[in-house]
Amino acid sequence: MGVLGEADVEIVTSGGRRIPVHSGVLASASPVLESLIDRPKHGNPSRVIAINGVPFDALEAFVRSLYSSRSVRDKDEREEVGKYGVHLLVLSHAYQVGWLKRACEAELAARLTAECAVDVLQLARQCDASRLYLRCMKLLAKDFAAVEKTEAWRFVQAHDPWLELEVLQFLHDDDLRKKRRRRRRKEEQGVYVELSEAMECLRHICIEGCTEVGPMDRAPPRGPCGRSTICQGLQLLIRHFATCHRKSCPRCQRMWQLLRLHSAICDQPDPCNVPLCMQFKLRMMQEMEGEEKDDKWRILVKKVMAAKVMSCLAKRKRNE
């Protein structure tokens, strides 16, 4: 404080204790405190600011935070924010100290438990702390069985039906979101399994031959195919691909993608009978050496390979 000169403002607590501060520091840290300092009082700027209802130690921590250059950097400052987090959140919200409010939200969120979640949730609502509010709601949804046993939740049920409804609505929406995610994951897994089966059918057609399509050096085997119905659709697609001359045919593009996908998961050390397998492998090697990368395609390949492994394990388990 020696560098700043003598303190020219005092903060007075409800117990009458005083904290000398510099008006320039308060004004630069908080627009609310700036307006209080500049507000005329009997013709003169106010030299005393009353802040009531807060423990003195918490108020001292708030003032120290205002002097800390808009950040919580060292371990002691973080511990102080954690220790007085509730009071500092209220003060930073009331006096519009945004960086301190965000720091308090982060510290309180990191220390959340089922026992205190409801109390912190009410505080987050009152202080318009959206990040902390969402973190509390997520904890309630995750561990509601423990939360509903707390005294705070019973108090909410008895005295705050709007908050109770808000929480229950969030739990309902969260449950719907989980169901949608599970359904979407199941549908996506079904697609990966079908693609894995299509890869098996493609190898089967190109190496062994099937009812209508097979390698050039042998005739297609007679009799029905014992594989899935995907095999029949794939044969029709191959026959179309062999005769189509359109430049932008969607069916041909689908066939190109299947051939590319096969080359990505093919583990044959010798030349593969599937058309264009070696060419696609060389292209992938060039892409890996260069800067051109397709992350979505790599994820697709990994998931199809995983589906293939899971399918093989399931078949092996059924045969045991």
C-alpha cells in the first residue's frame, strides 16, 4: 500500500470494524464500488462504505482479492477463495467483480458434495452463477438418491416448491437425454455392425464368389448364399458399379466408400483380391505422410474395426 499512498476510503463492517482501502483500487475493480465512492454525500464524495452481513475475515479476503490484479494465481489465494467461497461469491456478484465471481464458481464447483449441493444450488440461483448452477444440477442428477436424504432437500420440499419443481424437471430432462443418447448409440452401433458385415461379404464375394458375382478366374458357386442379406444387396451394387458410366452416381459413390473402407481395415499381407485395395492403401500412406488428415474417417474406421472384433467374439462365444 506504500506504493499507492495513504488509504483514502474505509470499509465499515456491521460490527464497526474498519478496513482502510484505496479508492482507485476499488473503482478499477468494481463499477458498483466506484459509483458508491463517487456518489455525493452532503456535498462531498463518500469516504466510508458500509458492507454488512459478511464475516470480517471474508470481507478482508474480498478486499485482498481486489488488490490481486484480477486473478487468483498462487496456492494461498486459491485456498482463500475456497475457504470463503460462499461469501466471496455473494460479494463479487453484488459488486460486479466478474473475474472473482468466476473463480468462486470454479472453486465451489470443485468442492461440491451431495450434502451441500442443494444449498450451493440456491446460492447459485440468487447470484446468477450459471456455471455453478449447472454443475449443481448435474451432481443432483448423478447422485439424487443421496441428495434427497439431506436436510437441505427436505427444507426445499417444505418451503420452496418452485425450486423443487425446477430440480425435478431437470432430472426428467436429463433422463430423457440419457435415453436419447443410448438409443442413438445403439443405432450407430447397428450401422457399424452392418458395415463390418458388409466388409466380410465383400471379401467373400471377391475371394470365394457368391450367387451372382465372383472373381474372374472362377464361376460363382451354385446354391443359396449362407451369409446375411447384405451379401445380396452388395452383389447388386457391384454389378451396377461395373456397368455404370455416370460421373456423379450416388450408388457408385457408395461403392467407392465401401472399397476405401475395406482397404482401411484389410490386414492381408499379400495382394488382396478386393479391387483397388492396394491403391487405396498407398493413398492412405501418402495422406499419413502429408498434412491431409480426415479425422472423421479415422473414427469411422476404428468403430467399424471395433464392431468387427465384437462380432467375432460374440460368434466365438455362441459356438463354445
